[in-house]
Amino acid sequence: MLEKSRIVIENIKPIINCGAYAVKRVVNEIVAVNADIFGDGHDIIQASIFYKHEKERSWNETRMHPTVNDGWSGSFKVENQGAYEYYIQGWEDHGLNWRHGTIKKIEDGQQVNSELLEGAELLKPLLKKCSKSEAEFIKSAIASFTEPEKYEEAVNICLDSHLEAIFLKYPIKAVPYESQKIPVYVDREKARFSTWYEFFPRSSSSQEGRHGTFKDCEKILPRIAEMGFDVLYFPPVHPIGEVNRKGKNNSTTAAPDDVGSPWGIGSQKGGHKDLHPQLGNIKEFKSLVQKAKELDIEIAMDFALQAAPDHPYVKEHPKWFKWRPDGSIQYAENPPKKYQDILPIYFESEEWKKMWTEFRDIVLYWIEEAGINIFRVDNPHTKPFYFWGWLIAEVKKKHPDTLFLSEAFTRPKIMEQLAKQGFTQSYTYFTWRNHKHEIIDYVNELTNTDLKEYFRPNFWPNTPDINPFHLQGANESMYMIRYFLAATLSSNTGIYGPVYEFMISDAIPGKEEYHDSEKYQIRHWDWKAENKLMRVIARINQARKENSSLQQTNNIHFCEIHDDGMMAYYKYDEERQNNTLMVVSLDPHNSKQASVKVPRHELSLDFGQNIRVEDLITGNSYNWDQEWCFVELHPGMPFHLFKIHKN
């Protein structure tokens, strides 16, 4: 491609897959842009970022500034939800280049009469753009530049920084070069900061042996709110298949009173747009959603694209499923696991367009009928990537508040692709990162690479599918440690609630699966009970709500602490007005002592300036005036969550 401009723009960041996917932000966040920008020769170049929201007609401009080695940086703030675009424009600047060259000649003792006349010609067009006061200055400069008897005055004007400011404000661009347009998508704040609590609504009854209802769930809401959770996630609440229904502990033979897995969706009682009749009707579900909102809790629904053998789809849309040559239907498998109660959707069906539309309409139905704005998506990695990109974009066109959590514990590039396609948040490998170096390496990967621009991690210590080995038979200290790490390393976090609170860890031998799993049976919980772990979780969640440094994931610095069984890390908000320091033991059985290196440079502390650290869990405060400070942790309270106060 022929290009007249003399400017090169390359290595732009942030950009995802050469602009194929959107960079992600939330409202009022900064997009910090960096690029290499240069031209041939020695002429002065300048650059700007142009950006606009999809509903704006004109572009906003903000100037970039040179850094090192032809690097340039700049930033802009995204103030509204929805789609933005930005691009970089670079140019050889005639005004600044003229002034720079003229000053060099003046300093060398050369006469610059001809150059002054050139300067006058450059200034004349600016009279149409500038303010009245600026026009007076420009007119005076033009007069001096064109009258030989005012040579000394003209030289002084050339040297005046006010002239440079004029040229900076009204650049004279010589054949500017523009980069490609780069997409940015802006979500609401909950995309970046959320605290999830999961439980099965059928286990909500206060009466043992009775199926819970949405009305029962309403009674539990204040308890969840008091613990500081703002998203309540339910596994599927739809009718459960009766054909091939699973029994307790995933048995392939169900007893007459077995309730089955909620993920075996659909029966003669309805499908994905219907509610399990024992839970309640749509009016009662909407009441639950509203009562939750009054407590600043949002209900998140599970969106699982699969069907029980007796789902209405099987008869209504047989081509949406894969049939074997013998006439039987293919049920779901993930060898060696078998899911006889689930039929996977056949996305290669010739009716794929009709299918995609129906699945989109499921999401739109629950948004518009019940006010649901958050969906946890089950196994999205087993469906086509481009389907998700289409569905999420279609939904957000009408309902930009909608958030999608990707439940995909799979290969890294697949998880990353789902995030690129538009998933708001993503489950992660945190559940299996136990040792100090593993945790640090993983968090640094998430926060110091391009992942930070589009992959929003959500750290869960456990899920109904995952009873990690380190929690099996673990003591209270381990449960406190894992929640503390999840909630302070990541701004999005969640727990499979009652099982975690009551430290239920019975497992199928040799597997990371719960024995007597709630996926296949109703469990009875004492929803009025309280214990130390619950109180600690509540205090951690309160600290998260009150400290903006904990409401983001990326601004983190790991601190030196000379004990592999301990970790320390410092977090700060964008304005560096809120600073927290976390020190945690990874040993749930023994006391630990060490000195932690205070991040004095990152805190911009003066020599000799001390700080006060306030433990937001215990309320204790300490004055630190050294670079290395002593800490001691015990299994009974295996961490400090310090708020840093500069003295």
C-alpha cells in the first residue's frame, strides 16, 4: 500500500488480536495507550489519541507524550457503558519543527530573517482557530516577523514558550498518519468488582427433608447480605428431566424420591424458559429477585445449553441433537465421565441459525421477564466460540448491563478465547494454585501480560464440581487462608457457600468431588448458624467494599518476605489514594514469623517518613518506620489485611 506520510506507528497497546476483539474496561477507568511512533530524519513529530463512544458523533482528542526509544504514551477515560473506539494519529509538526530549527540557528549566531517570514506564514492560518487573547499574541508575532526593524523583538518571541504553547495547541500537521481503529468495550462496575455466593435453592428450606422454594430463599437473603455478598448465584432452576435421572452420588439408578441434577434440564413440565414447579412460579421468582435488589444483591442465573432426554426440544427440534445410526441419541460424555441424563446440543446442525436465535431468546426472556442481568454460563468451552461472540453482542445491544461469567476450567488458550469473545468474567486456575511461587507466577501472568486487558479473573476456592484436595479434611485456618487469598488477590471472587462456611469436605476417595454431592440431592443447612469462619469472611468482604484498592485486580506488587510459607502483596487504586498490604501464612498448622519489605518506593514515602498500618480484620494498628518490618501470624488468624495510612 502506498503511503505519503513519513510517520510510522507500531506496537500499539492495548490491542487484542490486532484489533479483532475489544479491550475491556469498566465505567470511569483509564485506557493507557502506548505505541512506537517515529519518522524519517530529524523533524519533530507529534501524536494524539482520538477516541469516541459509539453514540458520539465527533472524536475526542488527547495528546500523547514521548517516553524513551521512540515510545509514546497517553490515556483517556471511558465514562459511559458500551462500545468505544480509539486510534492514534501521528504527524510531522511544521510549527514546532520550524521553531526548533530557528532557535538552533539563533543560538548559533545566524541571521534568521528568511525563517521569520516563514514563521509568519505558518501563524496566519491559526488566527481563525484561536481565542482573542491568543490572536493578539499571534498578530504581534506576525508583525515582528515581517518588519526587519523589529528583528530583536522577533527573536525574543521565537524563544518565548508561549509561542511553543500556541503551536502545541494548534498543531500544523504535515500529512498525518492514522493507525487502525481499535475497539474497547466498557461494562458497569460490577464487571470488575463482585462477591459471589452460590447455593442450591432446593436446599433452602428450614425443615429437613422438604424441598426448598423461592420463598424460603427470601428468608436467607439478609444473612447473605450481612456477610457482604452482592451476587447470589443459583444452579439451574428449571424443570429437571425424569428420563435417565441421576440418583445420589451420581448413581445411574434413581430412587423414586431422588431429585436429580439441576443441569439435566427439561421435562414434560417445561424447558429453559420455565421454572421448577417445586421452587415456585414466575411471580415468586420475580419477588425473590426484587427482594434481593433491595439488599444490593443481584441474582445470577445459570445458563446451561444442554437438555435432558425428555426436554421439549428433543421432540420439537430433533435436528438439534446427534442421533446414532441405530436410532439412539448421543448423551454427553467427557471420558471417563458419562452424563446419561444430559443430551449435548449438536451445534453443527443444519438448523443452527434457528437454534442460535432460540438460545439468545432464552437469555433475553430472563432479562426482560425477571430482571436478571448476570448469567453464569455452564461449560461454554464445549460450544462454538463464535456463537458466544454473537450471542453476547446481541444481548448487550439491548441490555448493556448484562454480565456473563465463563465456567470453563480448561486449556489456557480456550479460556482466553472465551474472554475475547465477550465473556465478562472467567473462572480460573486459582483453585489449584497452592504454593507461593505458583500463586505469584499465576497472578503476575494475569496482571502483567495482555491478559489484563480482556481476561477478568474470578477466584473461587471451591465449586459444587470441585472439592480440591487441599480442602479435604482441612482445618478452619486453611479455609480462612483460601478465602483471604481469593478475595484479596482478585476483585471478583466467590464461594460455594454453605459447604464452604460449614467446612464440609467429605470427598469421593481419590477425587476432587464431594461425597453426597448437593448436585444430586437436597441438603439441609442450619441457615441460622454462625461460626468464626463466617465472621472472618464478612470482615474481609467489608474491607473489600470499603477499600478501592481491593476493588481491582491489576494494581498489585508482591513484596519480599523471607519465608516460602508466607506471602505479602501490596495493592493500590488508580489514584494511589487507597493502599492496602496483605500478609498471609500459607501454613494452616504452625505459627510463622518473618520480616516483610515495605514497598516504600511504590508508596512514594520520603526518607524517614513512617506509616501506620491498620489491620482491618482485628482492628489493631502498628507504626512502621523501617523498610523491613516484623510480622507474626498464627493459625487462629493466619493473615493481616492492612490499610496503609501515611503519616
